[in-house]
Amino acid sequence: MKTKLDIAKSWFPRYTGTALDEIGDYILLTNFEYYIRSFAERFDCEVKGIGHPMQTATNDHGLSIIDFGMGSANAATIMDLLIARDPKGVLFLGKCGGLKHSAEIGYFILPIAAIRGEGTSDDYILPEVPALPSFKLHKFVSNKIIEHGYEYRTGVVYSTNRRIWEWDEDFKDYLREISVIGIDMETATIFVVGHVNQIAHGALLLVSDTPMTPDGIKTEESDRAVTEKFADIHLQIGIEAMTEIGDKGEQIKHFTY
């Protein structure tokens, strides 16, 4: 195995328990078990890779969903492994903390960019390169959100490797100063590694908590309530967008880097 592609082709089945030819042209990424289980139930398809680091499911329409786990390192790993499949589009369905009054629980965020606070993306490209989504993919997703009559926000999100930061007042002051709308752990990594690997990519984030105040910090109970109320429509929008974009949307990528 002399090339990155050779390694990705060998490692994809090892990480996912799934053969490459069982993955569709369009892919949803998530890091929540509920999403992949719900997807499999909707389409009566098998969840593959149980016992592996990452699980997958693919429906009869050629749409796959992959649960890659939590954090920027895992996000980078799946975006590297996907070069073996060369998908036409990848959409991350993640949750984030809302950092402004306009980003209330249950709202969707379509990030126009992500600040690379996670550090993982520095291993891929110079730090001054912005982490951006594929515009035409986000344009199509925004149309699907509007069709369903839901609110969404745009803005810059901050991606961090720190999972427990809510106690740190200095860090929260920093987040206020840079005027970000949300915070998560994976979006910047997916954007950068997608760019480096020439994979069209985007993120539709669900605001699951408001961690700038003590009573807004996520708990097991509050996260369960958000999942019960909003996760199904989050997944539905992602499914519709990535199922229809090949037929109804503009060509996502029509140039080379």
C-alpha cells in the first residue's frame, strides 16, 4: 500500500464492516446512533459494522448514512476513508451548541464557515485556509428546510477539540469576541478534509443546547428531549436533500482544485 488511496481502500471495510460497493454515491454523516437506527428502520435496511468503530446503512435509492463517532479525529478519518468511494456529496447531520439568542434550541444552522479551533485540520492544510462548505450543496439543503417550514440560521461556527469547556469563562468570553453562532467538534474538520480530498461537503447542524449559561448546558435529559422533538425532521431534511440533489440540484462540483 504505497498511496493514500490504497490505504483508504484497505481500511474502509476494516473501520466500517462494509464493502465499498455497498456505499452509495451520496452520504449522510452523523455521530449519533439514533440517526442511523432511524434511517435503517425507515428504509428497512441493515445496519452494518456492528462492533466496528463506524456503522453504516444504505437504502435502495443509493443513499448511505455513516455513524463515524465523536470528535474531529474521527471526522478526519471518515473523510479520508471516503476517498476510496469518491462520493458525489457528503452532508454532516450534527448537533451544536447555540451561542447567540438567534440560535435557539431546535433551530437549524447552515454554517457559512467554521473556525478551525480543533487543531486536526492543521495536519491537512495551512491554518490560514478557511474551512468552507460546498456552496451549491448548502443552497439545495436550504431550499429543503424552507419547504418544510422550519427556521434556519447562517453564520460561522467554532469547532473545538475540548468537549468539556462550559465551565471556562475565559473561553466563553473568547467565543463572544469572535462572534460565532454555534460550537461543535467536527464541522471545520469535515470542511477542510473534504476540500483537501476533493469531496463535495456540507453540514446541517441542529442546535441542541445553549451552553453559554449554566441552565443551558446539555444534560442527558435535555438531549433526549431534543432528539425526540427534532431529530426526525433533521434526518428527513438530510435524506430528501441528498436523495434529490443529483436529479434536481445544480451540479455540486464542476471544476478541479
